[in-house]
Amino acid sequence: MTEAELYTVYKGLRVPSLLHTPKSLKYFEEFTFRQDDIIIVTYPKSGTTWTQEIVPLIMSGGDPASVETVPNWERVPWLEEIQASTYNLEQRPSPRMLTTHFPYNMMPPSFFEVRPKVIYVMRNPKDVFVSSFFYHRTASFLVNPGPQTEFLHKFLDGKVMFGSWFDHVKSWLNAEDKEHIMHISYEEMIMDLKDAVGRMAQFLQKSLDPEVIEKIADRCLFKNMRKNNMSNYSIVPLAFLDQTKSEFLRKGIAEDWKNQLPVAEAEYFDSVYKDRMKDVNYTFVWDELVPPA
């Protein structure tokens, strides 16, 4: 199928039509947030599923039932996707846990009125690209990525679902009322998951004993999380997500781009990155991992 058949252009951003209908997008626009809502925000393929595992465990005090009995897309639903309107979110007790892939400037009016807590997860865009490339090969509702070089240019130009990584990250880094937004990276979670869980719990004002934090961190290690059928997308039909081509929870590592990008593509990516991010006053973990020239 063509891009025009698979995607809807919504306020300038491409979104998969199968998951984002006019009805679901209207539901998102009119959604009424509560001040104690918890919103996980990511650019696609930046650690969404991982965070959807961690946050419910924090809020349940480590009770595994919170992630073992309900699929992650239902326990922490994407507000813009078609399923959200079927979950009676208005009736859910507080605090509700929700997810979105939208940039800051596209959040509904009520978001800016009540300012709920946001955990914004970022990831090295080269790894985002690699993960997205493999994901596009498995998901029938996404355009076939074609050759890697071709998809690389589309990614860097923002001609992919949810638009430009650069615009998305900058929108949330430049958000107002930063005290209700926690910025954390996939790489920080990789390097010290226990510390990341503890910081999230502190941000969410959830007091947990050190042994509970350790238990949550252990459960959310990639090798353990991928065994959870409520999180690994194994219950999704093959026709929708063909994991024989590539597992949804593929590697769960940082710097996989080094295994996938030829030198020329990596250097081109770096040149675009430096230009697009030159006005950003934020120290990213992945920048610190790069040895000085």
C-alpha cells in the first residue's frame, strides 16, 4: 500500500491511519486531563514500552499483577489511538497512566490548564532510526521502509510518522512549566536502571523502599521484560505485526546504530544532527559517550 493509503496527515504530521482515525484524533483533542494524571511521552521507538512497564510497577508498589494481567496498550493507553476511546478513561480512578507520541505544542487545551506530570523519554536518534527501520519492516500498517539509505533521508527530513525527531525533542525540552516534566533518556535507563526507577518514583511522589526499587528494576531488565506476553506484543496477530521478521522487543541496547549504519551514513547523520541541535542547551548522554575528535 502507498503512503497516502496508510497515513493520515494530521496538523502536518504523518500518523498511521489504521490506528489514528478522525474519531480518535478528535477524542485526543477534547480529552480532559486531571492534574494527577501521569503522561508518558516519547518520540516513537525511544523506550515507550519500557516506560509503560516501569511506571505501573512504581504506582502499584511493585505488584507484578499491574503488568502481567493487562496489555501495555490498555494499562497505559496512547490517547491518540483508536482504542483509547473504548477504555472508559473518564471512569478510571486517579492517578491515570497515559501515553502519547505527540509534540508539546499539539497537546490538548486541558493539558496546559491542569499541567499533569509528564515523563519524557529521549533516545539517541541514530538508535531511534535503526529501531524504527526494523519496526517498519514488521508492521503492516506502516509504509515499507525500502532501502536503509532512502529511509535515513526520510527520517532526517521528518517525513516519517510523528514527524521530525529534532522538532519533537526540542518541543518538549523547551516546554513551559518544566517542574511538572521529567526528562530522562533511554541511555540513562540502560546505564543504571535502578537509579532511573528511583528517580521516576521520586518524581511521581511515590515512596518506595530500596528493595522494591531493586525488584522493579530487575523485573524491567530487557531480558526479563521481553518474557512478559502483556508487553512483548506476542498476542498481536501476525498479519498486523509480523515478528518473524524482527521481534518487537529486538535488542534493548544502546549504540546499536554502530552495527547498522555504514560510516558514510553515520557521518551524514552527525552533520544533520549538529546543525539541527546547535541551538539546544541540553547535555544528552549520548553526546557525552562520543569521544572527542
